Amino acid sequence: MLAFFTRRIRTSCSIFKHYKPFLDPMKPPASLSITVVGNGRYGTPKSLLLDSGTTRYLINCGEGTQRIMTEHKSKASRIQHVFFTQMSWDHVSGLLGVALTARTAGVKRLMVHGPPKVEELMRLTRHFADCETTDIVKSDILSEPFVDPAFRVQAFTLESCKANNEEPDPKRKRFENETDDPEHTTYAYYFQPIQPRRKIDKMKCLAMKVPRSIFESAAVREFLEGRSLALPDGTVVAADQVTSPATPSPNILVVDCPSKKFISTLMQSQPLFDALKSPSGDESLLPGLSLVVHLVPEGLFDSVEYQHFVRILDELAKQHCHFDKSVLLENQTNFNAALLDHPIHHLVLDGTGCLPASSGIYSQSAVLNQCFDPDIYPLPYCLGSTKAKQAELDALKQLPEPHAAMVRAQPQMQYWIRPWQGFSRPEAEPLDVDRLCDEAFEPLYVTREEANKEFTKMRTKLAEDGFTLTDPQLQSNGDSASVTNDLYPEITFLGTGSSSPNKYRNISCILIQTSPCDIVMMDCGEGSLNQMYTLYGPAGTEDILRKLKLVLVTHMHADHHGGIFSVALARRRLLESSDYAGDDDTANQATLLPILAPPAFARWMTSFAELFHHGPTVDLFVIPNVYQSPCPTNARPPIWPHNLNSPKHDEWIQLLSTLKLEVSPVRVPHTGSSWAYVVRGTRIPPIPKDRWSIVYSGDTPPCDDLIEAGRECDLLIHEATMMDEHKDLAVRARHSTIGAAIEVAREMRANFTLLNHFSQRYGRLPMLDKFISNVAVTFDLMKIRLSDLQRLPYYLPYYKYAFAKHWDAQQVKAEAYSWRKYREQASMEPPGSLECSELPDSSDGATPKVSQSSVV
């Protein structure tokens, strides 16, 4: 008998186990969290990511967002919404990169919320991309709330008060965007999670003898919506008798206050306070507030005026707290009751903190510095500075309390909304050189002991040929300790990848320091400013920005110019706050960054000025204006001469004279208006050959004009986007393979060649492991002088021991690609037409070197 009743109970319970009421197709998500992508620390965005498990919502998308999310494996396939708190370049500059990543992940539509001109920005920038982006759709959130299965979101427009135009005195020099435009506008967002419905309690239903037929009909809605229901026998069952209340989730307010003059606007925003206080007629929404995210400049949150606004929010939260502590403890087993000790929690993004948003570049730099050459591969600032390392250790010790009233944001910090657990931060270890090196070597591929034996052979060969290396243990701050024959030019690679950034390589950017006071930048992809901070630290970056006198842009693909305005804005703010403060025309002109670029950059600069209220930032020289095309004859010289009739001719010549440089553009066949540059200058200190010449190819297939223009140059920096196995891809995209770039260098008779601009499919290391006396490859944060070049070829055969796992994976991919191409070719050829000699060589996966004619 007991067994019979047991079976009946199990059968009844199985009804509820498999019960699927007729509800809306999309239920409120089971989990909700908010993650700090970047906190605004030097060169990083103030950006957050809301995750509902099925959909992701970005709040702001500043420069570098794409790279940070890629490194931390945040799935772009779920990013469907981006909320912007300002129409500021600091907040929207990463949108194109995120749109490219989202498209690659399969997202067909990306909805943007906030400033009306964001959609126009994407229309202007889309033609910069060399591939298709996801479609950008503007929402109507400014006129009506946005609602989806996870949130109801209201937007509030906040305009700075015209009567109060005083800026807070900065505690230190900062590159924050504190515009003087009285019409500047920000947007606050009130996120109300859609509360879960009541949950059916199985045991209560059995106790109330609710028949099975109820759960096979739509009548069960009555219980889930809190209403009573009459059973067939006439018994009236209240919802509370058969359901349990769902655990409520806290509401979130995101506020952007870029300067002190916005504080009074915030405190006078009656529509915002009404929305926070007003009870909702919808049971799925709760009024009130539990988390406030503050996007502010450093020092503003602690000001007396802003703390007054914070106290107003605290008082409002106390008056409209709808959380029943007993219900929370009963229905949420992992709920921290201490969360209710504070009626409201504050997350502050003010650019403070010492933890980097991404760490992949530190691992690579540590290995290159310790295993190869500490002069050429200096340690990044956070690894080489004792002060920075101590600050990082202190920050790691300060784990946020889940129930803390106020927390200053650090990268990857989270606030869990559902289940409501409060603040958390993933465990992280300090950036230590020895630890990073140990983790880089995997015994499955190469142990560190095996690699060290190979590195010893490398150093022996260097010593036999008369080269000496500085002991990496003597390097304390990443500065070169070697005695070189020439101090300048010094070339620093901030970005050596193509298309989009990855964990180890950012996109194109090169610094050439031509004298103690002058620096020229060649291309400037997104994230270049952050790369400066990574290598040089805050003070060093300020020094670089002061010395930056010219930017050379090769073409208008976003990976070559997407970071220019961030650098130009940072430079202008720095100079205005220090050396060049003043209102006269000379001072204003000095803060503008000179740029030599293709004609399309002029249109982009005009659009930038119309969309943003940052004021003038660059002094543009357009190539076809200050230079003129040579005569269209077969004997024409490849280098474009100066245009003596240009209105800006005298200004351009004066700039070059001040820099003591010759800059010669050469047209190359990558896009309709792509250029390479030949730069010549004087060595410092003077040596027997006192002139130097550097050729930068930009993006191009092998080009006869470039070969002629760069004849016998000291250094050729040539793109090598593809491996030789991918020559078909190189031809299609008008890029060069490694073999083609080396052939160009041979024909040019370049004294030395650095291969650059590698496809991100190769990640850390291109497939080149043979000693070639005048060829080497580039890495991010690599720093060289001309006298260092001859050491680099000795390292080529040994990089594969430092990055053995990656090298092995690339070997497998290369061989698979070669066989796939062979099978495709075989399927198109008649039987017997392919000889055995045409089979790909499985030993190295190589294919015949691409000829110049086939690429062009």
C-alpha cells in the first residue's frame, strides 16, 4: 500500500516537472549581471556590459572596447544593444570595431540608444571598414521606454546649466572630456528588470488538490498572475496558496556627469526622480533604486556638490525600498542579507585604479624581454615600474565587499542582479615577470628548460658574431641600457596587426622619434593611445604627446586611422592645461596635431567636427594638395613632388624644415587612394653616414613604384599580412605575403626589412623561422634603433620555442589549408592532370612564392 501511494505522489510531481503553461514565448531571464569592461583608466573606455544570458547590452563603447571583450571572451554574438550616455568621441569611438566583431559573430542588427546622431556616425564610418559591418538601427528610447524580456529602460536627457560654467579644479592633469559647450547633453538610463512571475509550488498544489486539468489549460495563468481560481469542485484557491513569490531584482540607474556644471542639472531633473519614485501599475516592475553607476571625472564623486546629489539618491532609496528581507532569505539560498544593510549601492567609474583592462600584451612582452633582448623588447610600464607594481598589489588586496555602499570600479568587476549577490571580482594574480614567463611555456609542447637550451644556442651565435645582449635582470624600467652608435631615429611599434586587434597585437601604429624633441607617427589604429600608456605609463605618455609633431596616414581603412582623434584630443587637452595655455592664435595653432592624409580624411574631419563638440584638434595637410602627381609618362618618378601652388605649401615646408625631415608619398595599389611613405632625416649624433631613410609601405601588394622610390633605404617596414600559403587571399585583398614582401626588399636593395601588419589569424607569430641576414618580424611594444637591426635576424629561428603552442597550431592550420586548396584544385581538373610533384609539401606547408605580377 505504501508503495502504491509513493508511486501516486511521484506521478503527481511529474506533472509539475513537465508542466509548460501557455505563457509569453520569452520569460524574464534567470540571470542578470553587470560587468565593468573599462573604468576610464588611461586610454581605456568607461564602458559596462549588462548580460541577461541570452542578450547583452553595452553601456558606452569607447576606444578599446572590442579588444577588451575579445581578450576576456565576451561573446559578441549576444550583443544586440548599445546605450550611449554622451555623444562624445570618448564614448562612441569603439562602435565601428564592435559592429565589425558583432557581424563576424553573426549579429545582423545592432540597436543603438541615446544620442540622435549615433546612427549618422555609423553611416559615415562604415565605408572605412574593409568588410561588412552589422546593421545599425536607432531606437526611439528618447520618446518612449525600451522594453524587452529582460528590462524596461527609460532614458532622461540632461543638459548642462548655462548659468554655471565653472569647471572643477583638476587635482592633476587628466585627459577627461570636460567640454565648455553650454549645449552639451548627457543621457541617464533607468534599468528596471522585468521581475520573474510567481513560481508554482508543487507541494502546495498537491496539498490543495489542484487537478491536473488545470495545468493543461490556460487557467494556470490566474495563479501566476496573482489571482484566485475556482476549482471544478467549487473550492476557491488563492494564488498565495499554490505559489511562492519570485525573488525581486534591483533596479539600476546609470548617470554620466562629465563636469561640475552638470550636478545642478541632475538634482533638478524632476522627470528622473518621478520615475524612481512612482509605483508602477505593472506587477512585473518595481519602483525604487538599488544600484547607481556613476560615470564621472576623477575627484568629482567626492566633491561636496556631488555628494549632495548622492545623499538625495540614498534618501529616495530608503523611502521606496520594496524588498522583504524574509522573502529574500526564504527564496534565494545564496542571497547575502547584508545587501539590505545599505538601501543603495554606488559603482563609480572615475578612471582611478591600477588594474589593466587587458593583460595579454604583458605576457608576450615579458617572454620577449627575458628570453630575447631587453633593449629591443622593453617591459611595459606596469611590469617595469616599482611604483606601478606596488599600486597593483594594493589594488588586488582590496576585494570589494558584496554589500559595500560604494565601490570604485576595476576592470571585470561584476554586480550580480539576479541572483542578487552584489559586487564581485574575479580572482587575479599580480603582473609578475617570472610568473608570466612560467605560464607561457607548456610542457606538452616545449618546457622552459628545453627552450632555455635553445636560447643559449642563440646567444652563443650572437656572441660569436660580435653582438652582446643586456642582462634582462638589470632592466628596471624598460629603458635601453645598451650603448648604441646612434640614438635617433628610434622606432617603436605600438600596433603590428591588421584589421582588428587581438590579445597580443593591436592594429597599425608606429612611432619614429627623430630627435630628442620630435616624434612622427605613421598610421594610428584604434587603441594606439592605450598602447602608449601600456608601454610608457602616464608621465611617459604625456612626454610622447608633447613631442608628437606629425602623423602620416597611409589610407582610410579604420585599422590605420581609427585612433587619431583620441590621440589628438588627449594631446590638445594636455597642451591646453600646461605649456600652451592661452587664447591667442599661436597658442591655439600649437595644440593642433599636423596630419598628412588622403583626401577622404578631410571629409571625415568635417563630419567629426559636426557630430562632436570637441573643437579643432588637427591641422590637416591633404596629399594631393601639398603634393602633385608626377607627369603621366613611363619615365615618371614614383615620388610625388611638392605642389608649389598649394595654399598650405609654405606651412608644410616650414613644418618639415622644423622637423629636419623629408617626407615623400608614393601611391600604392591597395585602395583607390593608398600611400606609402619615404621618410629621410639626419642621424643623431652624426656618424659617417649622417642621413637615414625609412620606407613604410602601409597596405599594398608588391609595387614597382615603391621599389624604385625606396631604393637602398636603411630600413623598409613592409606589410606581410598573409603567409605564402594564403597568397590567394592576399591577391583578393591587395595585400602582400611574407615571401612577396621579402622579394620586394631584395629588389629594392633595402639594407634591412621589418615585416609588419600580420593577419590576426596568425596571432602571436608569423610562420617564419629561418635566419635571413637582413629580415626580421615586428611585435607590439618593440623599440629599435638602426644599430639594433642586425641582431634581430638571430631571433627568427627561436621565437617558435617561446610560443611553441601557437607555432604548432599554425603549422597544423597551414598544412590543412594547403591540402584543402589542393583538393579544390583537384576537383576542377580532369583525372590524371595533376602530377605527384604538385602535391603540397607536408613538411613545411609551403607553396611556391607569389610573384609580383600575380599579386598586382
